[in-house]
Amino acid sequence: MNRKEFLSDCGKIGLTGVTLSLFPWLESCSDKTRQQTSGEKVRMGIIGTGSRGLFHIQHLLQMPNVEVVALCDNYLPHLDNASQYFPKAKRYDDYRKLLDDRNVECVIIATPLYLHAPMTIDAMEAGKDVFCEKSMAYTLDQALEVYNRRQQLGRVLLIGQQRLFDPKYIKAMQMIHQGVIGDVVGVRNYWYRNNDWRREVPSPELERHINWRLYSEYSRGLMTELACHQLQNGSWAMGMLPERVMGAGSLVHWKEDGRDVYDSVSAIFSYPNGVNMTFESIISNKHFGMGEQILGTKGTIDLVTAMHYTDEPAPRGSGIHQLIEQIEQGVMSNSVFAGTSWAAETSSLAAGRPIMQDVKVVSGESSVGAEADGSKELLEAFVNSVICGKQPEKVLEESYYATQYALLADKAMHEGAILTLDEKYKIPYEPLK
Amino acid sequence: MKDTIITAQMKRRELMLWLACFAVANVVNWVTIIKFATPWYEVFTQLGYVVVLSFVIYALIGMVRLAWWILNRTFRK
């Protein structure tokens, strides 16, 4: 999907003044902003040219208003890969040297989690605008520090929470806020895969360098790598933040390869109105894939498939139709064996309705990224924001809390406790509603 | 084969019979509206079905009349 298609999709969902006031960060993708940034160019540096960095590079290659002038990675094969796309870009193996490069206006940070916060702060202090992959930080304190430094320095900072820019999510949230599914009474998130989550390692000493996701020294595992994306669904849908967090995690299958992050996690996020949001992830069974469902008193919206299922009875036919149906049932029914007096409460088989046309459904199976999941639009929003010198509204706060609650849930799992977010980590938050 | 003569009286009788069927079909529609609590505008919107139903009733009556005619003819012989 290119920008034109995104804007066209936004047209389908009605990217009007009302939508922009509800979801103000979309201003960075609006026609007005597009006109402002037309013909302008930003000089960008990429810190971290591994799989996710290369994923962004594929999008950057399609953006005429980006010039990649510097690349940085301390793993040479990754740097070489990226250099093929931008042979004129300067190469660095130390990100601080890249930050000293005055030709670089802004950076993409696609490095292991534990480096996100220090690199983001260093980059902002060096006067660069920053797009950093999620999660925002490795610890609760670091996330707060990043947020506070951004507020002080006034740089543009976006975190890789691409769902906020995905047209199907925007449309779904619009419907939820309009009350189409009634009151929100539950939020279900899950992400199942069946693979070891490993990358090929050319020599054993590079194991931790390449498979950093598997070690708690560098990553918080499934919570920061997967859950962080889905945890914003609850606050986006309900306009409030969780009050309490609890959960359990364990290594149930991939026990033998030395990793120390959980391969199976379940977490509950309880909201002040009593509604619970769940997140579950297992990486040794992929039957259910990825799912994000907002449950309301009148129906359900599946965010991943962009389908709306109603709990209300299907509209009945006219009186005559119903009479005919009754006669048919009378003729077809077995008069000897009447139907059961109860029915098991299995999942409803009612066919849902798509909330918009031509939806691109993402399976969640790729650990690098997926097309049409909002990533490109997020990147474009970042570039436009850099050109305009304007931080998109509200989006950083959403990213901040997604990170904080992912980290808090991880902490709750390790401590076996029910936790609340300490007051010191609370930042000004205006709900998306 | 001899010519069949349909008199004006026969035509009138069949027309009256179908009109009676149409009236019955309308009554059925009203009953279903009441029974299934559907909107009263179905009196008009379901007229197509009512017309079809009237022909169905007319055909059913026709079958009964045919049977009656066959029986009558058989016993007269």
C-alpha cells in the first residue's frame, strides 16, 4: 500500500476533521501535511540494519522524500546488506559516530530492546529526530526517562506502534467509539506461533548478539516483542488505562536451547471499570495465530481480520417469511425425537461482516514484519513530522503506556504478584476517545 | 375434439373465487403481522407474496374441485 492507497483507505473510513480530532496523529498523513512536505527531503541515518532495519529500508526505498545518508551496525554482514541499497551512505560501526554526523537529520533505531532508550536519548541530545522500534525501553525507568527527555528537548519521537496507522484499526476504533458494539466488556489479545524464534548464527560467540530476543539481559521476550503491539487496543477502545496487572509465564517447550525468556505467557490487565484485557502468547502452537478482539455488549470486532460480529439476533424476515420458515421447520422436524432442551455454548458460527473493503489481513507469523500492517504509514508519518518539525499528538503517550504495561506485566509474571503502575511512571494522558 | 365454451358466468365465478382467495391471503398476511409482531407496512410491501399465496390457495381449491368433479362424474355413471 502506498501513501495514495492509504489516503484512499482513510477516505473510505472518512478521514475527516472529526476523525482527525479523535485520532490527531493522523494529521501527519493528511492531505494538508502531504502538500506541505511535497518536494522536501530529509537526510536519515539508520542505526541497526538487521532484519527489522531491512524491513524499514524496503519502505524507505519507496519514499522520494527520504535520503539515507548514514548506516550503522556493529555486525558487518548486516551493514553490508544495507549498503547494497544505499551505496553512497556513510558506514559506521558505532552509533555515537553516526550521531556526530551533522548531515544526519533524523534516525531510525532498529536495535535490540536494551539499546532503545540509551540510543534514543543520545540521538535526541545530538539534535536528531527519532523513530525507534518498539518497545520504547527495557525498563520502566528508562521509558520514563525517554519520555521526559523528549519533552525537554522537543524532538520528534515516534515508536514503532504501527497499528495506530493501520486503516482497519482506525475504522474499527471509530465504530467502537460510536457504540456499534455497545459497551466494551472485554478485550482479548493472543499471538501464537510455532517456531523457536531463532535466527541463524554463523558462529557460537554471536549467539547472544543475534538471538538477543531470547535472553532477558537484552529483551523482555514475548511481552516487549509481541504484546506491546496489542496492549494499546484496550486503552484505545475504552479511553482508559489498566489499573492492575497480573500474569504467569513459563518456559514450556523451548527449554533446551539456553534461552531464559518465557515461551508461554498469559497476562490480565484489569481496567478501573472492571473490564479485563487479556494477552496470551505461546510459541509452540500456532493454530489460532494472531487475534485481537474487542468484545461489546452488542457485538465483537476482530481487529486483525477487520470483521464485525453482532450478538443481536439477525434481522428476521417479514411475517409471511417467518410463517413459511415455521411451516418448513414443522415439515422437516423429526416428530419422534424432539431437539435437545439445551445447546452447548460453543463459539458462535454467525458470519461476520467486514468493516471495510479490501482488507489486508496479517497472520502475525513473521517475526520481521508484515506488509500493509501500518508500518509504512507510520514511517511516512515520521518523515512528514520531521519535515514539519511537529510531533504528532497523543501517539507517543500511547506508545509509552504500551511499553510500560508490557514491562509491568513481565514484572508481575516474574514476581507472581498483582501490580499497579507506580504514580511516578504516570504521564499526562488524554484518552483516544 | 369439441370446442370448449367458457361462459361469462364461469369467468365471473372464477374471478370471484380468486378474489376470495386473495382476500384470504391478505388475512393470512395480517395474522402473520400480528403473530410475529412485524410492521404493518408489510400489508403493502408483501403484496407480491400475497398474490402468489392467493394463487396457491386458488390452485389448492382447484385440486379439491377437480377431485369433486371426478368423483361426481364417476358416481353419475
